[in-house]
Amino acid sequence: MKRIFLFVLDSCGIGAMPDAESFGDVNVNTLASCATSPLLNIPNMRKLGLGNIDGVTCLGKESAPTGAYARLREASMGKDTTIGHWEIAGLISPDPLPTYPEGFPEEVLQPFREATGRGTLANAPWSGTAVIDAYGDEHVRTGDLIVYTSADSVFQIAAHEEVVPLDDLYAYCRIARRILQGRHGVGRVIARPFVGTSGKYTRTANRHDFSLEPPTQTLLDALVEAGLDSIGVGKIYDIFAGRGTTEHVYNQSNTNGMEHAMRYAEKDFHGLCFVNLVDFDMLYGHRRDIDGYAKALNEFDAWLPGFMEKLGEEDLVMITADHGCDPAYSATTDHTREYVPLLIGGKKVKPVNLSTRASFADIAATVAELLGISYTCPGKSFAKEIL
């Protein structure tokens, strides 16, 4: 193949994995929850085979699906963005990244305060919107940074753009990233800028992620070493700590990410275009907005046929997810431990049920084989089964 477009519908899980309860998740199913919305209308992904995937009972079956399809199990011990994407790119993480349900210890915060010259506020797991409502006024008055986490392995810094300029906020995140290594090596340090006035604070689109560097070679590294194109759209560049991409562009929204993908479909390149669409997770999953999540799926689904018209004979598209974030799950507002879907379409792709796969890393092994590069990972390629 010449070009592969890999879309991650961030958090679009399709049902609890057998070990979900050990992650605090009971009877979770992101897609099934979206299917309870009367607004859900995704005929194009259904036609590819979404409803035919093992364990998916909420959509109905297609009698003649046009794509290849599978259910993917997460072999890594996590349910977060970093670990999920790393596994898609061939790296399985046997140990979970550290989390801080009681907030960060002084051995982390003291050097951070000393290096930034600013105090810290909050230091506990918080909703990103609630924490700026609770601490925004004090931050504006004192200049202290709002530092918080979630159930995920993240160190988040919220600051008002008129109090802490973006360049300064990003510099503070880089300081935190240098401190948070080893046993405190969280998956991501995240800049969370906001604007507005007391009682009316809103987060901006200037979020930036500073990820832990992958500990071993990923598919993206192998693509670059082979001299192929490795294009990151959305958070991809950040998730892999800037490693393994030959070109990248950030998204302002899902819509903007799809616009970027369409432009790349109109370009001549040889390799992988890896696209993350984060609104599913950030705007609808965590906020437990079922109808919003359903409408976002509708938007992607309606856009998909026009995109696929741009694909040539030697191109294919893969659509998957990195974890779940069930918008109907009331026990928490965090990610959920779920299987994820895989849909594959293209002129040379034959309809086939690839069943339940042992790892997201099967994607990496398959992409490597399809693009003809040498890359060894724990995944098992299904390239010969889909062509």
C-alpha cells in the first residue's frame, strides 16, 4: 500500500473488557450508551461493519458489510490516551503509569514551585471546568498556578491567559515534565489555559500536551527510519513526545481535524497519516453528554464517504479508538476500560470479520507489513487477511 489513514475516535469504546471491574468500571459501553440517543445516525460506519463486530449488539448487523472489522483488546495495563496510542503504535505497557488520587507529593511540588517561582493551588483530582470555577479567582489574584490531576496519569496546569502568557505556561509545563520522570513519570503534563472573568471562566483551544517519551521504538520511529512519511494530526505529535513524525498539525476541533485529514488525502505522500479526534473524549465522554457524543459520531460518519472518495487504489483507512469514556457511566467522569473497534476500508480491502484481537498492537504490525517496512512488535499482522 502507499497511504494509510489511521483515525482514532478518541474514547469510542465498545464494551467492558473482562478486567474492567479491577479498573473501577462496571458494565461500561461507550458505543451502546451513544446508541441510546435518538440522535445517533451512523450508516456509513455501520456499512463498514461496526455493528458486526464481536460483542456489538446495539446497532444491528449488516448483511453485506463493505469493510474488514475487528474488536481489539487492550493488552496494556491502563485506560488512558498515552498508553492506548502507544499500544496502537506497537508498544505494550505492562505496568500502569502513576496516578495521584490524593494529589501530588511535596517531592514533586516543591521543586516545581522553586523552578517556576509561583505557588500552587488545588492539587487534587478535579474536573477541568470545576477546578477553574473553584480556584480561578484566587489564581487571578495571586498568580499561583492551578495544579490538578484526574483518574488518569496526568499533571495539569490551569492558568488564565492574561495572568500567565501561553509561552510561560508552556515553559512551566516543560519544567514539570523534567521533574516528572522515573516513579513519578506521569503520561502527560497538560497546559490548560483559560480566559474570562469571575463566574464566567472558559477553557481555550490552546491546550498543549507534554508526554512521556516512549521507552522503546514505535511504529512511527520505524516509518521515519525507513524514509517514509509519518504525519501526525491532532494530539499525535504530543502523545509521542515529538518523536516519530515527519510532519504534524494540531486540531482546534474534530471538524478541524477532519479538514486536515481531507487536505492530506489530496496530497501525494507515502506512509501513514495518524489522526486523533479528541472531542469525543474531551467534550462529550468526560462531560457525560450522550447526545453530544452521538452528534459527534454522526458528524464523522457523514464526512467519511467524501473522504474515502479521495482514496486511490493503494490507499486504505483504519478507524479505531484508544480506550472508552462511557457518557452514561455515573460512578466517575473518567475513562473506562473497554474493547475498541477497528474498521478498515479501501478499494483493495475485502470484507472479513477479524474477530477479537489480542492487542491494539496488531494495527502497528499490519501497517508495517502493508507499507513494506521492517518493524518488530508484539502485535500480529492481519494484512494478508484483508487484501
